[in-house]
Amino acid sequence: MAEPEEPPEQPSIRTERGIAPVSRCWLRPTLGVDRTEVIRSCVNPTYSKVFTLDYYFEEVQRLRLELYDVNSGHNGLKEAVFLGSVECTLGQIISQRKLCKALLRPGGTVGKAIITITAEELTGNDDYIELSFSARKLDDKDFFSKSDPFLEIYRVNDDATMQLVYRTETVMNNLNPVWKTFKVSLNSLCSGDHDRKLQCTVWDWDSNGKHDYIGEFEASFKEMRGAIDGRQVQWPCMNSKYKTKKKNYKNSGIVILNQCKIIKMHSFLDYIMGGCQIQFTVAIDFTASNGDPRNSCSLHYIHPFQPNEYLKALVAVGEICQDYDSDKMFPAFGFGAQIPPDYKVSHDFAVNFNEGNPECAGIQGVVEAYQACLPKLQLYGPTNIAPIIQKVANTASQEVHTKEAMQYFILLILTDGVITDMADTREAIVQASHLPMSVIIVGIGSADFSDMQMLDGDDGILRSLKGEPVLRDIVQFVPFRNFKHASPAALAKSVLAEVPNQVVDYYNSKGIKPKVPSQYQSSRQFGP
């Protein structure tokens, strides 16, 4: 919602009743989204209208908010006075939680009015439920032994169909079974509807697959929640056939819920809104296989009007990540070149040649440092990327000791050739998988990148030469040529789509919860 404060002058329209300050704020991305209500006779309005937008980390979602002074006799904008606008990205709002930005007045001048936009996530049904069932005095369905019971839980859908949610293991030869504790998502169990009917059936297992029906009962998650505080919840297990035929029939046993535990699953937005910063680092391949930068056929050739593939990939990915880094300072490294002053080969040198501070101001700063360093380098080889992975991993390892979700590292590697230190690279990735870190590799040019697919891990678990598997999948590889005729946004979407899950997987595996909004409040103001 938008909240203009301290406008440069009191907007007003003459009406029959005199001066009546009124305003309307219109929020829209590329296409119109919606409008707020009109707040009349107020120069510091707070709008109650909430706009619901789909959020995608891997996309730049541009928004434009326009503020209007509306004639009290009209609802439309046809006769409204345009007071100014604010442009930002949804990523900026998400990362700051509260974005304050100066209103840009007609003509491009910056006014004194401040638009404040706050964001919050609409919680879904991503939580998990841990349930522990047992039963007592179940009917005996076997002649020479006792029943072998198992329990099935079905969700009753809106169209009256039933969806199996969970089937327990079979407890052999036991009329008082205790089934193993199990987990199920709240969405699977009841689609987030705590009153939704659940059909629960107890069977006696038979090896021929023709299981004997013991009985059933109806429940709901609302009832199950009664076992959250350690209290038991019980249901009589009823066999309708027996109930009709037997006069003194009570039940076919009692099913008991001994424990119901809600496991909160935190989302990517929980961590970002809790203050987690995305630390973005770039590594660029300067091996000789790229070709002499002075030659127009080189992958590093700087064309006056058309950016090369390195620049296209850098800007496409960096433009997304920059919204989640408050200081907008990005380390940039190179590898595979002979560097001044002694022209020794380095695989992790600062592109700005300042080893003490390799950070560049914004993505544009990285672009300028890259272009400035090209004439000073001697492209060489081989293509070793393990050193740069280890360099970023060393920084990420310092974050581990804080045991807080405050910094997550993304390393973008732009390379034109086959990796020559594959064994070391595999080892570096396996070790980095234990850290708050993801590695994105973009293959530049037309080389054979088939070996790169192994690092991605999508076709199998990546292991070091010693056989140690990655703790989690942290690598995404994409050849740029697949997106040569697509928009930069398509490339960014492909390589960054897995990052939110990688962030959540890391922090969940470490049991690290996001900071709550009250612990993290951003007061940083963006310029127009």
C-alpha cells in the first residue's frame, strides 16, 4: 500500500464547498494492477487497499506508482491532476520490507513528498504436520494369529472424491498397534482447510492384497490439533456392517492420536524480509581461448553498440541480484590470465586490480572494471575455476559461525571453455554445499560444455573423487547459446529459478530461522 507523506504543497481542487484536498494513488507495473481508494481532505493519507502480486525472485518486476489529485465529483482519472510518480522493482520492496522513495514530479523534478510502500507475504500452506497414531482393542480378523493393522488417511475433496494422504506401515500380529510417527504437509492433509473432512480407515493386512476391513472414523485437522499440547485425541473405529447387525456393538477398537506437531516451513521471503542479504560475486574467464579482445571475433571484443555475451549474461543476472544487496558493492574476479605487473598467471585476481578491495560499485561498476582491465591483461590459461569457488567459500564459511540467516552468497562464473581442473572443482563444490552459497555457471561461446552438466547435479548426485556427495544441489549451469536470441530476462529466469529453494534448503538444514520483522527493520531510503 502507498503512503505519501509531507507533500510539497497541499493539492487542492475548487468545489462548490470550497477547497477540498483529495488524492488518489495508482499502483501499476507495466500493465495496470489496480487503484487505491480515494482519501479525501487529507495531505498525509494512509491507504488501506492491499495489492496482491505474484512474486518471482528470478525476474525484474518493475512497478510504477502514480499519485493523482482527483476531483471529488469524479472517480476516474480523466479530469485528475497528475502529482507525480515513483518507479521501483518488487525486489527492492521485498528486500527492504518498507521502501521509502521520493516522489518524482511532472517534468522530472524531485519533490518533497515521500511514498512509503510496505510488503508482506501471504502465507500459504507450506507447514508440515507430524502425527503419531496408535490403536487399542482392534477387532481380530485372523484365525490363527492376531490382526496385522495399518491405517489410511484420505482427504475428502470439494467434489466429494477422496485423495489418499498417507498410509502407515503394517504392524504385524498386534491388536494394540503403535504406528511410526510420520510427517505430511498441511496442504496435502486438508488443503489448508482445518475443518475439511478426513476419512480414516483401519485395515487388516493380507498377503494376497485382499485386506480385511476393520473400521473407520471421520476426523478433521481442527480435531487433531487437540493433541498439540500432549493430550490424546481418540476416535471410535466403527464398522457400519457390524453396527447394523450386532445389538450390543460399540466399536471395532479405538484409534488414538498421541501427538500432533506443527512444523513451520519458512519461505524464501521469510528470510529476505528478515534481513538476509544476497552477496553477489562475479568471476570472468580470461583464458586465451576467448580470442584477442582487439579482434572483433573475440568473445571479449567490446563493440561500441552491441554488448558481448559476457556483458549480456553479467547484466541479466546481476540486475536481479542487486536488489537484494543493500550496499550494492559487488566483488569481481578474473581467472586464466597473466596480470600486471609481473604477468604471472592468476585464477582469482580482482578485476579492478585492487586485491585489498575487489568490490565494484553496482553492476555498472563491474561492467566498467571489466572493460578497463581487458587492455591490461594477457589472456592465457588453463581454465581453472576451483580457486574462485574456494575464495568465495572462504568468505561464506565465516557466515556459518554467526548461525544467523543474514548473508547468502551467489557466485556467477562466466566461462568459455571446458574446465581443466574438474577434480578440484568437484571437491570445491562438495565442500561449498555445506555453506550458505550457490554457484551459477554460464557457458559463453560455442564450446562443448557437456562436462558441465555433471556439475549441475540434475542428472545425478555430484560426488568428489573421494566419493563424498554434495550435501545439497547448489550448481546451476546454462549455456548462453540457448538464450542467444531470447531476452536477457529469459536467461536470468533460467539460472536463478533454483536459488530461492537453495537458500531455504540451506537454512532449514541448519535449523536456522529467519529473523522476525521486529528484529529487522530497514529505514534505508532510495533516491528517485
